[in-house]
Amino acid sequence: MKGKKIILRILWILIALIVIASLYFYFTLPHWKGIYIGGVGLFLTINLLIIAFFVNKNFKE
């Protein structure tokens, strides 16, 4: 159970860092670069949320 909590905590921290960085670059970079970085950040965030869901569901104790 302890390993599951550690993995989920690391995933949530990564998600938060990616979202913060994506929003920062979205608003500070020129138009197309900001949209690209925001889109990549959204894609990574969705993938990490899916990973967190399956780790939470299927992790053996």
C-alpha cells in the first residue's frame, strides 16, 4: 500500500508541475509557440491522469 501512495503522490506532483509550466509558457511565449506548448502540456497531463487512474485501480497490495 505504501508503494501505491508514493507512486500516486509523484504522479500528482508531475501533473501539477506540467500544468503550471504549460500555463506559464502559454501566456509568455509568442502566439503559435504558446499554443504548441499548451497543447503538449495538455496531452501529457491527460496521459498522466490516465496512468494515475490505472495505477489506483490495478496496483497489487
